[in-house]
Amino acid sequence: MHARRTAGVLGGTCLFILGSWPAQAGPTTGCSHVVDGTFTSTGEWATCPTAQLSAFAPVNGVGGAVLGVDQGVPGRDNNLYLIYDDVGTTTQAAYLDVFFEVVPDGHAYLVRITSAGFYAFERPLQNTAPLDANGSFDLSAGSGWDPLSQEDLALANFHTALTFGSSPFRNTAHPIAELSLTIDRSGTGGPGGVYSEDPAFWSASETGIGTPDPPISSEIFTLSSDGSTVATKVLDANGNPLMQGSVLPEPGTVWLGGTVLIGMAAMGRRRGFRSSPSVTPRCG
């Protein structure tokens, strides 16, 4: 996926049950996800047995979120689903940036989610992205971000939603965003997609209307072909989420001082570990 020049802006609310490919061992049931920017039902995220939920504390009184990630059921649904419950603010969001890496592809990707749709970009890995004066990613000309082509947008099949409302984790209205994208399973006889199953870094940062926020989440995702997912927090020496993975060491190296080992995610998968950090509902 290279030489992208055409920006994409899409939107929509969708329930995804895609075409099938050869069934694999592992979970045969899972959760249906509707990308509408809400907790459509308690079973979609809050009580979904395969969803991984991680709570991130506020930083200096701002930020703070609950991140959920879940794969579609192997053999039926080739998507990765994410929800960002930005419980740390009651200010409407102008947009939410989702940054992730595709290690075999050698690129970092950015999906900027707005209430009207999204914009998607890429840049080479280990090439630190510039930030603007508010601390958001700088997407201006010369920033190094290349818009995805229509061909690559079709491959990724991004669907997004950004809303303002309540959730199981905070009753007061706050920003909630959802994102889905395809997983590349071509190496195991499945369909192609944009996101590799290799362990990779993800982060998110939300910019409110006139109130920029720090990163609200940063984790390593490890996907298994059986449909299980391990989400391992990646934090700086002060215990705060990171903005982008390109400032981190190469994959496979040890991260000290409040951070983690990428290898921990793979180790957890081999041991059948399900990441389930404490997520305390926040009301009012």
C-alpha cells in the first residue's frame, strides 16, 4: 500500500457480517458490532465475552477513556472493531485521531474520525509525525502524510462514527467513537485486508471543540487467527499514553520505565490470557 494521493471521506452506520472463508479452530460464536458511535447493546461491548476493554486514567485532569477492541468471528466476519469511550471529558469532539502501525507493510496509518465521516493517511514507520500547535497530528502539505488511494480505501473498508452521548461507563454525555477495518488473512487462506495480524501499536487522541486533549489510549494489539485478541497497554515512564508508535524502539525490543514488552502480548496469547483490566463505570 504505497503512493496514495487521493483523500477519502466516508461515513455510515453498518452491521457487518461479511463473506465466509475456510473455518478455523477457535471461538465459533462472537459479538455483532454496529459502527454507530454508541454502545448499541450491552452485549456489543460491555458484556461481550471476546471484547478486550482497557481503562486509561486522565493525565493532569484531562483525557481518560475506555478502549474496546474485538475481532469479527473467524470464518464469517473479517473486520477488527474498536470503540473509544472518551469518559474523561464532557466537551464535544471536533475529531478523534486513531494512529496504528502495520509492521509488514512498513507504514503507520492515521484515521481522523469526524461526525461527518473520516480522512485516512499513511507514512513510513519510524518516521515521527509532526504535531500542530494544539498537539494534534499535523496533516498539512509537507507533513509527510499521504492520503490513501481509492483502491486502498476499498481494501481497508473503514467505517467510522463519532457521537456525543452517554455510555455504560459514564452517564453524562461525552464523545464516543467507533471504527472498523479489514484484517489481512490472506496468509492463512482467508481474504485480504489492510491490517496485519502481527503485533502492532495503536493509539488515539481526541481534540475537543476549542479544547485539545492528550492521547487517551495506547496499546499493542495481538490478533490470533482463532478470533482472540490481546491488548497490552503501552505507557511512558510517567504512566501516560503515547501519541505515536514511531517514537518507540523497533518491535521485539524491551521497553522499560513504565512501558511493556511487545513479546508479552504474544506470550499472553500462547497462555490463553484474556486482557481484562479493571474498568469501573463512571457516572455523572
